[in-house]
Amino acid sequence: MKIAVCIKRVPDMEARFKIGADGASVDEAGLKFDMSDFDGYAVEVALQLNEKSGGGETTVISLGPDVVQETLRKAMSMGADRAVHLKADKIPFDSFAIARALAAELKVGAYDLILFGRMAVDSANQSTGPMVAELLGLPVVTAASKLDIANGTGTARRELEGAAEIVTFPLPAVVTIDEGIARPRLPSLKGIMGAKKKPLESKPAQLGEPRIAVKSMELPPERTGGRIVGEGAAAVPELVRLLQTEAKVL
Amino acid sequence: MPNVFAFAEARGGQLRKVALEAVTAARTLADAAGGEVHALLVGAPGIGEKAEQLGAYGADVVIVIEHAGFGNYNAEAAAAAAAERIKSGGYRAALFSASAQGRDLAPRVAAKLGVPMAADVTSFEPSGDLIVARHPGYTGKVIFTVTLAASPAVISLRPGAVAAAEHRKAARVETAQPVGDPSAARVIVTEMVQGSSAKLDLGEAPVIVAGGRGLRAAENFKLVEDLASAFGNAAVGATRAVTDDGWRPHSDQIGQTGRLVSPDLYVAVGISGAIQHLAGMRTSKTIVAINKDKEAPIFKIADYGIVGDVFEIVPALTEAVREAKKHH
């Protein structure tokens, strides 16, 4: 199968974030970057599908400044065959602007399957995949926690609140990948060496004018918790009293 | 165009709580401009009976589309119906829920309308011609404030962020036809799998009791379940370590890559407080932590902590909560 996986370069979420001088960005100094968690799962799913079918080609696509090429190389060191870099000064917040740029690239690729992570862990909009599908007129399944493809038909499981649904759909299609589907492999040394020679095409992203703007960014108020009521079961009556009289939740 | 559109989410022929939240939020926005709230309700034949309930939460008009093809969630047909109504209605804003269904539906509708959207919004208000909305990102560690210049402003609301409030209107019910044939959708739900602990959903329960590795074994989750049942209005959650080990289903996971919850009360049992877990529950209104390690990070964000053996403390707490509930 010809599979495309759209991936995003994001900061490591374990970091303590600081707001940048403009008040509307995260200060990137000192942050480590990697592909968004869910995108890692999506790359793994693509590789496994093509390994199972014994052929095909996996293309990874990322939009952003030149540094996103590192993320594309990483995906190729995992096993992706080729990469497309859609060059932009920065990655906009506007998912629809990104979706249009990706759709313009994807529509000429004749892919059987287009995968995304369920969401980028930084902007957390969870919108780009289904928007691309609409723009391309393709069926889409979001947040798939299982995915099987056989004879041009896909079967996926989606987790809902307190339930799950099993869906079937025809290819070509767009699927966004949830966690738990497959552990992303670590690149081997051979993979890392090989990735340097794999084709990486860079071209300008066709980003229109974003119509949703980040006005400001803030750190949420710190919780001023940290009150230890006591030790052991002896502290239970005091906890219950506080839940009743102070927190008023019991 | 002072009117506001709200998509009323239903599952299995019942309105979901998030539908009432969306209508409540739409009411507030419409009132600011002297407009009406128009709610769209799609479902299998019979769903129209729920229209009155939407009126009770502030809908002036309920547009009902009944079709057998809407028995399960039918994303393509629901998106087509919503987009057509929003286009013809000339709304200032279109509100969806950032639930599993809404997060699937809203971006499709926005793309059909050719507009961007603000997703998983915790609060929003008009500012002149614009809508200003807040949205948590970076696993809840950063809050974005965004301005939507497009019309309509498409927004999905984080479940629980807006409390559903009654605002009784005698809603006018309009029936409408689906766009195309809903039964001809390409993506088809072939099976619904009900969750094991789905009595109360994590996103809707006012109280969550969650367990971590400190419980040491799957069978010890009985302690957590007993405490939840003592509260009576509680759902059971788990950390990623626990769902990865298969002690609980993946759908119970609370955290960065699982469910994001903000109940009135969150009781963390044997949970150390890894960043990935805190990302999913730090916006809970009151947090209680029970853990044997007094240095555990969970105590830094907990309002109330008890240090000690969960196997001794949790049964005592269960008993005390049961007693407290009896006297109410």
C-alpha cells in the first residue's frame, strides 16, 4: 500500500514550560523536540501494515521550519521510505490552514491510506486529520485504537466515553491513530545510517492566511495544594470533615 | 446574525450531558447579542421526543432529523446535516462538544464550511466581532487564548467546562430531512462495545476514584470500586501504568494520552503523580491523594493528602463515606 503519515515536531512534554517574550508562544530555549507521541504510533502502524503486506511505500510528511527535517529523518530511521518537508517559517496554530497545505500535497500522491496521530500534544486541537479528509473527500476514522486492512477495506475500533465502536470503511481513507495500538519501534543503528540516504523533498507549504490567532498564552495557576491531613487510617475522620465542611463535596 | 447553533449529542437514543452543556453555552452567547439558540438533534426515529429537554436548557428552536441511518453515530451524515443547517442559518457561532463524537464531528463541519475552529475550549466570550476562546494545550501545562475571526466561529467545548443550567424555553420543533441518504455513509459502525465499568462515565461523573500501581495487583481495584460505590456518584479511573499492565481497560486511563477529566472530587489511590497522569486530572476541583510515599508528586497538587498504607486507609475511608452519605 502507499501510505502517507503526517507527523509534527513538538517539544518534550516533561519540560517545565515558560512563556516566550511575545506572551503568545512557548519559550523554546533548552527544550528537546521529537515527533508528537501519537504520530509515533501512526508511523509504527504504517510500517507494520506494509511489512505485513510485504510491500508498499511509507511516506512521512511534516510542515514547519527546516528543523522538522530532523523529525522526518527519525521517521525514516524507523523505516519510512521517503519524506516530504512542507516548508513554513513556523507551524501555525490554525489547523485548517495546515490541513489545506497538507491536502494540496496529499492529493497528488494517490495514497491508499493517510495516517495522522490522534492529536499533536502541543496544540491539542485534534482537528487536522478529519479536516484533510473533508478537503480530499475521503472517508475518515478518528482516534482508532485498532486498525486492520484487508482487501481494500479497513476495520477500526474507536474508544468512546464508556464504550467503543467498531467501524468499517473503504480505502482510500484517512485514519487518526490513538495510543495503545502499537509501540513505536526505536530506530536501529542501521536504520539511522540508512535514513541519511533516503529521499527527502523540501518545498514551500501552501499556507493561506490563518484565521485563528493565538492572542496570548499563559501557564495555568499553580495548585496551592500540598496539605497533608495526617497519616494512616487515623486521618480519615479529619479528611471526611474537610470534604464536608471545607470542600463541600460530600 | 445574533443566533447561535448548538449540536445536541445523543447516543443510544438518549441525549448526552454534553448536549445540555452545549445548549447552555449557546444560550449565554445568544443572550449577549439578543439572539436565538437553534439546536440540531439527529437520531433514529423517536429521538424527537428529546427536543423538549433541549428547550429546558435554553434552545429556542430544535431542528430534529430522524432517520434509521442515525441509529449509531453516523459521522458523514451528521456532518452533512450540521454543515447545511449552519450555512443556511447564518449563525454567529456553532457549538459542538469536545467529546469522542464531537471531536470527530466538529472539524469535519468546519472544513465543509471552509472555516477554522477552536477545539476543546474551556471558556469563551464575544469581543466585538470576534470570539475569544481559551484552550488547554501542552498536556494542560499551557493555556492558549485564541481569537476567531471567521464566521461562523466553530467551537468544541470541553465536557464539564460549562455546567448545564436550566433556562426554560418552549422550544419550537422543526423537522428536517437528512442531506443525502444517511444509510449510504462510507464509514459504518458495525458494532457497539459497552465498557466494563460504564455505569458512570469518567467525563460525566462528579466524583472519580482512580487507582495506580500502589494497588499492587488488578484484584485490589476492588478497593477503588468499593470507595466509588460508597460515594454513589463516582466513576473509576486508572493510571497509564495500570492500563498498560492490563489491570483495567485502556478506556479507563486518565492522563495526557487518555481521558482529560475535571470532576468536583478526584481521589487518587496509590498514584504517585507522573506528569502524564497529572495532565489528565489537574483541573479537578478538589483532589485527595492517598499514598505511602510522602514525597510523591501527587501530594504537591492534592488539596488533601493522607500518607500511609492504601490497604488500611481506603477501606476506612469507604466506611466513613458510607456513613456520611447515610446522614444526608
